[in-house]
Amino acid sequence: MRSIWTGAIGFGLVNIPVKLYSAIQESSLSMDMLDKSDHSNIKFQRINAKTGKEVPYANIVKAYDLDGQYVVLDDEDFQKASPEKTKIIEISDFVNESEIDSIYYETPYYLEPEKSGVKPYILLRESLKKAKKSGLATFVLRSKQSLAVIKASENVLMLQKIRFEEEIRDKKDLNIPDSEAKPAELKMAMALIDQLSGQFDISKYKDTYSEELMKLINAKAKGKQLPAAPEMRVVHSKSTDLMAQLKASLGSKKRKAS
């Protein structure tokens, strides 16, 4: 793996030199866009909406639409607004991770200690495990101020970026009915949940789309006959009786990973 950031974790007066690595990778296949007529690669151009002519990249500026009037910003303007560029992941608080709603979570990263940071790295990792806490920290990644949670995952310290409060849309704009479930239906639903409950095992769930698509690509490259695509249709329940649907669900022992 190649590190995407180097710096240090600020833990009180202790600095822990670390490298940051992405903890995720895409499972989807990379596709190119081609002209249908001759399979030439498609190039995208920057076109002036008024003249219809291509605009050189050097002539493009960024602007903000302020009440119908564009305010053009240059590199110096962005620099003035940028957070102070430091190489410190500064832990400001320690919190119970269970108190952080999953809606705030973004990208996960691995933290690896530099040689000089091994001892304090282990100390922080073991302290977080024993306290059953996570560190709430701020740092600058790619010139953007970021908020993150630092937690111990087995023998590794992980950094999980989280969203700021202002990035979450207000739920009050949704039209959600203000009513409660019927006691009998609730009891039946709880029984169904209990029937389908088990230990979380991520290995049971596979992204099969890319695998199947690769099989199709190989078959098509060899000129093989491909099977017809499955018909996509909306499946409606035969019954509109919620209790009947719940009873039928309880009668089925099917447990399917999807």
C-alpha cells in the first residue's frame, strides 16, 4: 500500500509520527467511454456556453453565484480561507463511539506508526481499548479541514472521517406519518426479527456483480452466445393484510444474505 498522508497524532503533549493509508478499495470494474461507430476513446471538452468554443484550462476561473451575480475567486482567495496547514491529527476529546450516529461516518483509513512512533502508538491503542473510548480529532487533508474519529481495531489504529453537523440535511423536510404500530403487529414483527437474528459475519455478503460482469466480458471477447438478461419487475405481495404477511414470514425459514 502507498501512504496518502504523513504527519503525527497529537495526543496531549505526545506526538505520534504516523502514515495514513486508505482502508478501502473499489470492487467495481473500470470502464472507458467509446464512440459506438468506431470504438475511439471519448474526450471531454470545456465549452463556453455563449460562444460554443472550447476554453483552454488556463482561462478557466472559479466563481460563486451570489444572488444571481458571479463572484470570481482566485488561488489567493482560496488560500486565505484555507485552514492552517499542519501535519497534526489533533485529538481534542475522547468519546463513546456508540454516541456517534452512523449518518456522520465517511471514509476509513489505517494509521501506521513511523519507527520513532511505535511506543506511543501502542500506548494510545491500548489506552483506547481499555477506556473503551475513541478520540475525536481534526486535521487537514488535501487542503480541507476534516473531522475524524480515531479508534483501536485489533492491533491497528484506524481513522474514520466523519461529517460536520452542517453537512447533514434536516429530517423535518420529510413527510413521515406520526403514528404507531399496532401492538399485535409489533409483537409479530419482533418475533420475525428474533427468528432472523444472528452474529454479524461480513464474509457471508459478497458483491457478485463485478464477478458476473467479468465472466460476461470474457465470454463476449471469445464470441460466445450470452444468456438473455433477467427481466426486472416489481414484485407485489398477494396479500395487503399486514398480519397475514408477518405470519407467512414467520412460517418461512429462509435466511438470505443479500
